[in-house]
Amino acid sequence: MKKKVKYVIAGTAAAAVTAALIAVWVMITQTKVSNAVARVYQNGTLLQTIDLEAVQESYTFTIEGSNGAYNTVLVEPGQISVTEASCPDKVCISQGKISDGVLPITCLPNGIVIQIETGNTANSALDGMTR
Amino acid sequence: MAKRMGYIGAFLALAAVCSLWFTGCGRSLQSQSASRTELVMSTVATVTLYGERAQEGVDAAFEKAKELEMILSAQNEESELYQVNQTAYERETEVSETLFTVTRRSLQYCRETDGALDCTLGKINALWAFGTENARLPAQEEITPLLVDRGYEQVQLNEETRTIRFLNPNIQLDFGATAKGFAADEMKRVLTEEYGITCGIINLGGNIITIGAKYDGQPWGIGVTDPDDHTRVVSTEYITNATAVTSGNYERYFIQDGVRYHHILDPKTGYSANNGLISTTVLAENSMLADALSTATYVMGLDKAVAYIEAMENVEAIFITEDRTVVKTAGLADDTFEGTA
């Protein structure tokens, strides 16, 4: 009987150690998942979904709006930006290159939003930016 | 043999349960999250929520914002405010409870800031049309006839009949400095009261409001954008159950003949405020208050603004001057701010 209790205690301890190892492994593999996916919207409609981690070579594309409005988007490995725009204030261009989900690129006059969703935002030092 | 298999089975089951406990505890909130970004209220909004009802909450929050846009927008011709602006000088105009509340509170902030904020610049704002493709520099002859000294004193409210009356034909209500804050507060109220959300962050065009602490119990890290490089921050504040609102000259503006014209108008001149500040961030519990104060303190200029905020309870601020000096009020010495609500 005593021997059985010992086995149970030893078994439980071993199970706990194994569990801790599994937990550490799960956490490490989870935090490694950080695929930055950019979603490009025009007036609320999703135009494109771009996996920025999969981008090998930089390229540009143009989003056309009404009355000749346009925004030229530069897609690079791991980051995205607007390089040219027809809007008067060019806020979208001055937002520069984004690579995380903290602050989306927006062009209000042309109704464009470029938002990055990362697999794991827990590592980002910031939860938001005021402006 | 069967006994041994039983032991192994029990061991594996125990290990599985324990590993769930190790990974799940404290992370359960984080594992159930929902987030969406949309253009609403003429700005970009991101709602990120944690917990069982996160997805429902995100949908409800955007629904609330859209509902309020149809009441409070000064530009949308379909909105209640737009309609009221067309008739309130001609006759007493009955309004919804929401519009009445926002008007009453906005006028109160105008009085409290001694006119640094004036929510009756609707006609002048329409001339500038900041943030639209029609943005332009109006001629002095267009602005001068529309300047009304303390225009907010020319709005008459009747609580009993819930009506609004303008006493001057040159004023129109524009809640550009309060509506987003009010909406952020309302979105938070719906989420906490109706959906039991205890953890989340709403970013309504740079107006940030947080619900509780982060999923890991830590405060939310909020960066104050560098006016010269929008991908960088000049300061990070750690807030819990509170709001942070910035007014800056770099958000809605245009440059003409080397001069930067931005959307924060000085009610005395009708032109962009130019009192030495380029960015003001206000931290408070209430987002409508923070929204109003970020605009008002921008117009006041540094010295007046610091004195004004220091005299208030549970409100702090960060100012960036033209020469890029960052000034924080005394309560932000440790860069933390906690709401009590």
C-alpha cells in the first residue's frame, strides 16, 4: 500500500514536470507565431490581404477612388506604406512604414485603411498610440 | 499489464490537465479576443476586446459609434445635428436626448474653459473643410462675418421641451472636439454594462479609452505620437481604466505657401490656433472631458494650459511645444494614470 502511495506521488510529480515542459513549449511556439498580415480596406470593403512575412520582393499597387482619387501602396518584406496620394493633407504618407498593429495607416479623404494584424501582439511594447 | 497501462493513462491525463492549467490560467482572457478596424465618425476606429463575449462586443461597439455618427456629425447631411443646424436659428428645434446631452455638456466645457473651446464654429469649420478633399484656405472676408464673440453663449437650451435655439445666425454647432470622446465613453458603457466586458481598448481616431487593466493585469502602454515622425512615440504612459486623447497640428492640415493650416481653430480668430503648442494629450477617466480639454489647452498655450490642468482633480496632460520640448503635469511623474471608475 505504502509503495502504491509512493508511486502515485512520484507519478504526479512527473506529470507536473512534464506538464510544465509542455506548457513552456506551447508558449514558446505560440510567441513565435507573429505573421504580420496587412489588410487593405477602401470605404470599409476589404480589397487585399497581404502576408508581409511572405513578401520576397518589394512591389507597389495603386488604389483608385472616385473623382480621380488614388493612393499608391508600397509593399516590402515585413512592412507596408503609402508613397503617393491624391489627398490634400498626405497624412497617409507621413505615417511612414508600418510593421505592427499599433497604428493603422489611414487616408480619410479617400477612405483607405491599412491595418496590420499580427499573430501575437503580446510582445508589442505599445497597446495603442494617441494622435 | 492492464494495471501498468492504467497508470500510464492516468499519468498522461494528469499531465494534460496540468499543462492546460499552466498555459490557460491568466491567459484565458487573451485566448478569447476579437478586434476590428473600421472608418467611422470620419476617422479610423479600432476596437480590441478580450473575454467570452469579445466578438459580440466589437459588433455592438461599432453599432453604437455608427448610431452616434448619425446624430452628432456636423458634416453628414443626413445627421440630426446637420438638420438642427439648419433650423435652430429660425425656430426652437426639438432634439433627441443624446443630442441634447452632448450639446449641454459641450457648452459647459466652453464656459469652463472661458471660450478656449467653442463648439459653435460650425460655419467657419465648414469653410476650411479639414480632412476632406475640399480643404482650403478661406479668405479673411469669408471668416470675419462669421466670428461671434463667445458664440456658445448664443445657444439657448430648454430642458423641459428639450429644444435648442440659436440667438445668432452666424453660429452652428460642431462637436469636432467632443463627439469622439462622448462616443468612446458610450462605447465603453455599452461594453461594460451590457456585455460584461472587463478588458479591452478602443482607439477612436487617436482617442484611446481602456476598459480595466490588460489581460495580464498590467496597465495598457499608450504611446504619445511624435509630431515629426508618426511611427515613433515621444513618451509612453501606462493607463488603467482611463482615457488618453491627443490634439495635434499634424492630423488634419494642409500646407499653403509654406504655412501649415491645421484643424484646431482659435475661436477668437477663426484661423488655426498658434500659441506655441503642436500637440496636447489629456489623460482622464472621462473621454469627452479629455477630448474637450485637449483642444481647449491647445488653444490656451503652454502656461495657461499647465495651470488649468494642474488645478483639476484626476486629470493629467502632456504638452509638446513648437521647439519640441515635452512638458508633463506633476501627476505624471511616474508615467502612470489610473481611473477609479
